[in-house]
Amino acid sequence: MAEKKNLCAMLPIELHDQVSRAKEAAGQTTSEYITQLLIEYYKMKKDGGTAAMATRTMAFQIPEELFQRIKAHLERETARTGRKLTQRDFVLGLIEEALEEAERQAGVEPGEAPEAETGSQPLATD
């Protein structure tokens, strides 16, 4: 286990409340959440800020029955592991697993994607 040292800082109440809500939603302790934030921040700085700028939003609707099944699964996994599983983490995990399998079958290196187009086009969701 890495040696640890305490870091204490006074924050504006609004920022403190925002951090508290985010760490609870992530199912992390304050120490885990702040550590993750700092690691991501310094990685982003090292990469020239590209990590945060390279995100896209994907939104789609699903049937109510499927939504309730997912919600029940997230609750079971949270109870089983003692760590909150978020919808985002669950869906991203499924997408990554499916893509890795498809890339393996296609003989493509995992994570190898075609060059992104410069125009912003919506992703078909039907």
C-alpha cells in the first residue's frame, strides 16, 4: 500500500456541496473521490487537456421495463459489492466489453478507431 499524507483545504460551501453530491453518486469515500479527481486532473494537464475535451454525449430512450431491470441490477450490485454501481459505469462497461469482443473478432487492435471526422454529426439512435 502506498504511503499516504493528509491534504486539507477550505472550500466555498457551494463547491463542497457539489463534491459531496458527486462522491456520493460515485459511491466513493471523500479520499477516494478527491484522489481520483486529482489523478484525472494531472493526467489531463499532462495530455494537454485532450482527455476532457474528447468526450461526447450519447443519449437514447429505452422501454420502462428495461429501465426498471437495469435499476434493480444496479441496486443488487451495489448491495453485493458495497460500492455504488452507476448507470454510466454499467453502460460504459457493457459497451467496452461488446466493442472489445467485436474488435477481437474483426482482428482489429482494441481501441483502434478510425480518425474522427471534423464535423459534428449526431449518432443514429434508432
